[in-house]
Amino acid sequence: MNIVRRVALTAMVATLGMLTSCMELDTRITFRTADSGTIALEYRIDSRVLEIGMFDRDATILPLPVGRRDFEHTVAAIEGLDLRSYRLRERDGVTTVTAELSFGTSEALAEFFGRSSPALVESAGGETRFRHRLFDGFPDGVGESGTRFSDSFFSDASVSVTVTAPSEITNRGSGERSGSGRSVTARFTAAELLASTEPVWIDVTW
């Protein structure tokens, strides 16, 4: 790679980092049964990110379903997945996307999150276990420069996942259990995820 391309790519990464510092990704997975339920998503993103490479409201550079068409294409490709609601709104430079999907099978749930972020449901002995990998982690660490980068550019970015079960949760990994005992919420800053040397999983049993 020549020096011009290297400088250009460095500038692009820095620019995207500054723009995505204002980003919150919230996911709520609610099980009605071991094989069915809903996925509620809410993204709060710096509106300037959506404008980079965007030719219409349904095309962005983000590796997330953002536009209505993104979600419609996703559900059309996955049997047992339906889009129940969708909304996009902008205020004070922040775009908020909310969507709710329903899944009729555990296979549809797994396919929605994909191989890079597996969502696994296992039932045995009267118990159901749900595991969802949020982040692969960096086994060798990101180093001092990577830590400085995440602290500078992703200081306000965060991810949260809430899992609600049809009955009381008997075991959990990371996250706080609600007063009802049926929900667990795990929250992470982007810096915490980038600093992880091991995969980060949500692990819930009911």
C-alpha cells in the first residue's frame, strides 16, 4: 500500500471514529416460548454517519439494518421472521431507528444475528439456555494505541442487550437481573468491548 492510500485510510478511520462516538445500540430479546418471541432494536447514531455513502434513506455504509428496506429484505430472506414495526426519526443531529421483529423458530433468531454473532437456544432436562455472542474479543489485546483510539473516539458509544424469558431465570452470566427475575440486562461501553481479550457472551438459563 502506498503512502497516499495509507494516509487516506487513516483519515477515514479517524473521521468515522469521531462520528460514531455518539452511538448506542440496544437490543431486547423476549421469549414467549423457547422457540418464539420478539427482537426489539433501537439505534441512536450520529446523523452524519448516515449521510456518508448514503444515496437514499435505505442505503448506508453501516453494517446494521437501518432503513426500512434493509429490514424488509432481511425478513424476506429468513423464514419465520416478520417485521412488526419500524420507525426512523432525527433530532438534534441524532438519528434514532426503532424496529420490532418476531421470530417463530430458534433457527430464525439464529439466522437474524448470523454466524458472526451466534444466538443459540438449547433445551434439555426441562431447562432452556440462550447464548448470544456479542463480540469476539482480541486474544492478543489491542495495544496501547488501540486503547487510546477507543478512549478518544468511542467514549460515548455503548451496547446493551436485555433478554426476557417466559419464566424465572435460574442462571445467568454477565448482566443484572430484574426485580421480576425474568429479565437480564447486560451493558457495555465500546471501550470495554474493544479491551476484551475473550469473547463476550450473554448466557441465560430458565
